[in-house]
Amino acid sequence: MYPQNFYFTKDHEWVAVDGDTATIGISDFAQKQLGDVVFVEQPEIGKVLAVHQTIGSIESVKAVSEVFAPVSGEVTAINAELGTAPEAVNQDPHGKGWIIRLKMANQADLGALMKAADYEKYLEGLTH
Amino acid sequence: MSYIALSDDDKREMLARVGVRTPADLFHCIPEGVRLRRLLNLPPAMAEPELDRHMSGIAAKNTYGDYLSFLGAGVYDHFIPSIVDSLSSRTEFVTPYTPYQPEVAQGTLQAIFEYQTLICQLTGLDVSNASLYDGAHAAAEAVLMIHRLTGRNRILVARSLHPQYRETIRTYTRNVGLVIEEVGYGTCGGLKSAELREKMGDDVAGILVQSPNFFGVVEDLKACAETAHARKGLLAAVAAEALSLGLLEAPGKMGADIVCGEAQSFGLPPAFGGPFLGFMACAKAHLRQLPGRVAGQTKDVDGKRGFVLTLSTREQHIRREKATSNICSNQAWCALRATMFLETLGREGLREMALQNVHKAKYAATVLSKIPGVKLRFSGPFFNEFVLDLPKDAAAAAAALKAKGILGGLPLGGFEPDAAKALLVAVTEVRTKASIDRLAAALEEVLR
Amino acid sequence: MIREPLIFELSAKGKRAYAMPALDVPEAKGALDGLAVRDGIEGFPEASEVEIVRHFTRLSQQNYCVDEGFYPLGSCTMKYNPKINEKIAALPGFAGVHPYAPADTVQGCLEVLKRTEDYLCEITGFEAFTLQPSAGAQGELTGIMLIRAALAKRGNPRKVVLIPDSAHGTNPSSAHLSGYAVQEIKSNPDGGIDLEELARCMNEDVAALMVTNPNTLGVFESNIRRAAEIVHAKGGFLYMDGANMNALTGIARPGDMGADVLHVNLHKTFSTPHGGGGPGSGPVGVVKEMVPFLPTPYVVRTANGYGLDDDRPDSIGRVRGFYGNFLVVVKALTYILALGPEGVREIAEIAVLNANYIRKSLEGIYNLPYDAPSLHEVVFDDKIQKDAYGVTNLDIAKRLIDYGFHPPTMSFPLIVHGALMIEPTETESKRDLDGFIETMKTIAEEAKADAGLLKAAPHHSFVRRLDETAAARNPVLKWEKPKSE
């Protein structure tokens, strides 16, 4: 169920890489934990993020979850649609629910992340 | 008097079900070393008639009511329509908790929604919270809010902001690394605009200015907003006399980003300083940083309109140390009274009340400043309060007036360095011409 | 049922509910010169007196309140609010007094403040109290700032405040606002303070430990003395959150447990009504070392009665205007005097009896996640109903509404998933307690027989379940004039 070509973090962010562009969102598991998303706080374009720096936060009615940068780089785009339709994070977490795009500063950052199969194993460990 | 509803039989039966012999046995989990093994040293219980007599006796020791009073300085004596007392004392409004269960709290929630609407209309801004503790607290929260919104640490605060508000701001900001700088006032009583422009830098989060200010003088909010915005800072306008919003241009329309203050004037008695009503409104763009509870409109499963507390992810019970404020309980019942007051006065009544304040204050200022040696301290326009410069020590003059049964105003000697002869006089719509004339005659006499 | 419209929807041009007397001073020419005067306020309501009276009367009828029935909202202490308190607080001798009036004209008000302080000291075992804080959260903030001031006086304000994971959200928020980093400490398997964890976390960077006692599970922290010693040994302070003081009045005193600072909630323990969310009052008690730091002004006894002391150089300053929510204090004093020493002890005795009666009666039907002895409240969870029938604490709470009860506190403390926190208080009759117990049993049966009935509850309220997600996604926070007009 988790896209094979994505990378994942233990905090449940995903990264999809295209050249030096990284698209970042939260995993299906994370959106289910949060419940109905009502607001997504996003950074300004041009902001430079280090690994594990806060990108922003995602809010449901009764919870807030911070989103951390899985890789370092400069923010090149934010998903403006989430401003009016934050529910995309619930409906299509790995697609239309993407949060930001980064121009990656260091490809090596990806080395610390999990591939889909490992992430699924990691999730099994959490739920049992 | 006891308010326990269990009979002796009830207690026996309940103790038996719980499996203990006496109520004291229920506290075995408290270590012996911290148990209190004596009765508290409190006065013996009083039956209601005694209690009534006793408490009424304490109230009677307050002789304030025997005086004709022109005290204001952030707390104003305005008429309160009878229906405010009657409706707000309904037990359905007095005895519920915060409306966490919206299905059984629509009355409170709709009233908050109406309150928020009224505050938006009065301030000219987009969103209002459900209340803060009081004006001083609202001012402190406004400082923290403009810091969060801008990420800047310096804040300019008008010296003409109510002294208690300035003290509260100091307490609230001392431990979180904010730098508060004061901006002085000129001979008009308003903020020195040159000093303001000079101090306003790119590292300044914003400006806090009260209008009408502590001296009663109405400030030029438009100019303040322009100065703040020129450096990408924010303007928080404070109203300690909320009634002024009924007549003067809405601060939000003059460029204020946040409007906050004290709404005691809306249906709350002076009450020796509380409970009062802190209010706060802001532009929609700043909603996520607004402190305090907010009610919002939604629908139930049948599509029927209803109201809920919303956007609570800003608040302490969810965001904990990252919350916009630590406030939990607010002044909901005071906000309810304000709602009733404003709806009762309505569009015309509020304006008329505000206008009468201006006319009566103007009349008082005119007759008082005709007394030889007495003049208005400031040249700026005022709403219902003004400062007189007397030819002698104002505290002494106030004491002499008091001997004649009049509290003529607040001597400012303790507040401002060179103000020993200054007296702050408030004249609201409830003061009659006769009482103003009586003050004038008495003042003339004590100054003679 | 028809919903009451908003006042703005009832409004019609020219209607009035209020008339000003004619202006009795000459209307000065140019009175408005120099003032930016607004036009009429856009959208401001215009209604008649009878319409406003009916509007609020109908709105009031959509509220559930303590005077209507059982209100077991855990940690909120929804006890009966005696009527005499309201009568006394409304006396013009209290309500009509201006706070800037000279001290000799307000001796009664100052007496109220000083005597309430005295009685709170006796009830809690502290040296002095400030009555300035407006509510519990402001009390916490004041208390932590007092600790900071005392530590700064000793030479180092320190950096960290330790807070158990079971604490109210106001605790970390107040500590943060006082300039401290918050370090959460895990509770032990019984839900109490873990002494080993505390000892491990406690060092010379830690300013204070904030503890609620009894804790948010309604359980007495039996290690409180030991915890205080651990904190004191490293030069820190013990802050006690007195939100649950209703379990202890006349039975045990926080001052005797080693606490250095405490806030109490007059709107919980001392019977002042909650008013739909406030005003409250959160007085703060302190040990001797802290007295110089209390907020200004401080009420003192003088040769002629009472006075206000503003000259306190070590004070943290004021946390709000004037002297606090004074009329709330008047009500609390009236309450203490009505009860006397036996009555104050009876608060805790009967509050704890009532809670244990409910616990004993519902144990086994609802799951008890922690089985340590309960004091004034008992925390169940929805494990039994959820595992078997998918029914959550929310469903149970909403179904209670149909039976005429206010739901318990839900989803708190955070260490209990699906919590149902029940605090009956001391003022409930056995008939009402039994009614609640029977209803909870009925609901457990309904969960078995017809989970859908619970999922769709409430069925008999003015509105049914409200869409909180939509409210937060697209906030509508005020009425706006319809565009068509």
C-alpha cells in the first residue's frame, strides 16, 4: 500500500524524489492517527530547512502534529490547495495531500530513511 | 449551614456498599504524616440569617457609596439596564461549566457567537475571542501575540497606557526575553509621534497604544498604524473605556491589527476591580495566534445550525507549552452580560450613551476650568475623562473634596513624576448637571 | 425544535429596548471637534425589550446546568452553588465600589480580601495568599513566576520545570510562559509520581516540580513527602496544583506535604459558579520564603483596619488589574463562613464517599484502567465497550445527554485512552447518584444490544452531534449580513 519508490521517516513523513526535487507529505498511517485534518501550516517558499527541522504542523480538531524535514534543502513550492482543502491529506496522503517541495541540498540525507517495505515492517512493530 | 444532600441512612448504606465503616476510612491512602488530626481553625458555621447579617455588615463598612464620585481611570460608572441583571442571573447561565458538550450548551455558545460578532462590529476587525480576564491581561496577551506574529522582540508601549496595564505587561514579558520600551506623551496628552517614529525600527514587533488613553485623550491611531506598518510591525490598539467604541471610529478601520481592552463599561459594576471583561479582536490573517477560546458556527447531523468551541488546537489543553496562551477559564459570564447590555442599548442607544458622555465631560471640563487657577492639563480631544491641573497639590484637594462628600477624581501624583497637581476626572452619563455643578462649587471652595 | 435566531436576524430598523434620559447639560458646540466619529455601527442589533428578554430566556433553556441535574464533569468540581453567595456578592456595598476609592472608604472590601486569605492559609497550611489571579491558569503562572523570583534571589532562576504526563495542559503552558523549558516525566504504573524517574530528572537546572494532588486520576500521591524531599534536596521548589483540593479540605493540607506554592480554584472547591466558563479565581498560597515576591498590591492590617501595600521591591508585580475577581472572592468567603470547620471537612468526606460509591457500583461494567484507591473522582475508560462493540467514550457521553445527565470529562488525563472521568462532588443526593449509576448500566447494555443507538446519540437535545471538523476547517466566527440584502 505504501509507494515502493517513496522514502519514509520514523515520524511518518514520506519523501518522493525526482532529480534533486523532494516532495514531502505525511503517510497514510499518520493521517489515520490524526483524524480529520482541518489545517496545515506551511513554511514560506525560499526557507532553508535542515534535516529534522520543523516544516510546519498539521491539525485535526483535537490534535496537532509537527511535520519535520526528512531531508535538507530549500523550499521551492508549497501545496496551496491545502489552504482551502486540508482534507486532501486524509483523502490522498501520498498524492494530492503533499505538503511541500524542496530542492535537496544533500542526496546523502536519503540514506537515513526507510524504503516502503522497511516502513511497513516498522509500522507492524508499532501496532503490535 | 451544610449543602450536603445525603441523609444519615443514605450515608450508612453508601459506606456499606463501598466497604468502609466511616468516611474517615476513605482516606487511608493518605499517609498518616500528612493527615490533619484536628479541626480547622475557622469560625463556626453560620445559618443563613446570621451569614446574611454578617456579610451585609462587612459591606456596610464600605462608605464609598456615600460619596459623589468622579473616579474613572479604567473603571466607569455606567447605567446597567434592569434586563441585564434579570437575564444574566438565570441559573441556566450562571451554573454551567465551559461549553465542552455543545449539544447541551447551545445557549452559552450562541451567546458567545453573538458576543464575538458585536466585538467585531465595534472594533472593525474580523475575529474576536470569547473573552480574556480583564483589560490589563488583554494588553499583556496582545504584546505576546504581536511578538509571535512578527518574531521580533522589541515592543513599543505608550507611556499613556494605563499604568496597571503597563505593570501587567512587564510581569508577563519579563521572563520570555521581550524588551518593552515606552514612548512618551506630549502637551496634547497624546503619544509623541516623532519619538514613536524614531523608536520604530525593523526589529520592533509593534506598538501598543491606548485610546482614549489613561489621561482620557483620544490618540491618532491612523498615524500610529502608519508608523508601525512602515516597518512591517503591527499596531495593537487598547480601549480601556469600551463605550468610546460606540461613537469613535473603529480602531480596525484606522489600521489597528489587534484591538483589545476592558469592556467593564458594558454592563458590569465597578465591583472593586473585578470580575471585568478583557476583550480582543484581530484581523483574520492573525487568527491562528489569537489567544483564548473561540466559538464557531457549524451544523448538526440533521443539517441544523449549531455552535461549538473551535480552533482549540491553539489552546493549552492540546498544544500544551506551545499554546498561544495558558488561559483556560475566562470571563464568559461577564461577556454574556456585555452581550445583553449591547443588544439592549442597540445601535442608537449605544451611540446616544456615548454622546452623552462626551457632552457631560465637556460641560464638566468647561465649568471646572473656569475656576481660578484650574486648567486642562492637555490640549488633545477627550471622550469622558480629562486631567485638570490645580493650583495646589491634587491629593490635598481631593482630600478636602472628600470631606465635602465628593470623590473628585484620581490624583495623579503617584502615577506620573511631575503630576502632583494633576487630577483625573471622569464624567459619565449617570452624573447629572447638578452633581457636576456641585463638584465645581466644592472645588472652587477648597482651592480658595 | 425550532432554533432561536441570532439577535442580528431578529433586528429591525428603529426598534429600541432602551431610552436615554434627555441630556441635562447644554450641548457644547464643537464637542466632537478633533474626534474621528464613526457612522452608525454596521449590522449592530436593534430590538425591543420583550424580544431581547425572550431571546435570552430561550437561549438559557438550551443550556444544561448544575441546578438542573447531575454534572459529573471530572476535575471541574461542579458542586451546587449556594444562592446566598449570589445575593451577598450583588450587594451595592460590594458590587458598587470603585477600586480606586480611598482605602478608608473600602474597609469592607479589604476585610473580605484579608479574611479570605487568612482562611485559605488555614485550610491549606500556607503562610500567605495572593487573591489576584483571575483563574487557575493565571494562578499557576503567578506561582511559577514566584518560584522564579525566589530562585533568582538565591542567585540562579534555573531552566527547567518537571511536569508529570498526567497534568492539565495549563501546567506546561504556564511554565513555558514563565520562561522555563518543560520536561515531562512519566507516571509510574499506578499513574502516580515515579520517584526513581523524578530523582533521575532532578538536578540543579530544575526550578520546580509541578504536581496535581490528588492527581488527575483522583488518586492521592502517597509519595508526595518523598517527592518534596527529592526536589528540595537539589534546591528546587514543589508547586502543587490545587485543582483537586475538593478531596482534601479539612483532611490534609498541601503545606504539610512539603509543597512550597499552591493555587486553589475558588470556582471549584469554594462553590463559586462557573458562569458557562468564568469568571473564576485562582488564589496562590506560598511558604514564608516566597512572601516578599507576591504580586502587588498586597492587603495588610494597619493601625486603623486594612490597607494596600504597594511598596514591595521584590514583588513579581501585578498579573492583572486591581485585586482580582473580587466578587468571586466575596462568594467564596460567604461559603467558608456558611460551612465552618466541620462543614469544610464534610466537603472532602462526602465528595470522596460519593466518588467511591459510583466506583464500586460501576466497577466491572466499565473498565478501571488504574485501580489505586480513588478520592474525589474516578476515571473509567471505554475499553470494555470499545473492544466488544466499537462503542467509544464519546458515544457513552452523548447517550448520557439523552437521559438528562451532563457527561463526564472525556479524553483526559492523556495517559488514559477513552477516559470517562467522573467527579460527583459532595452535594449530590443518593437518588441522583443512583439514577446516574443505573443509567450508566443501561448504556452498557445498550452498547451490547444496539451500538448504533449510541453512535447516533444524542437524540433528544436541541441539536444533535455537531460537525466540529467543518467548524475548524472553515471557521465561521461571527454573523455576517446576508449578501442579498
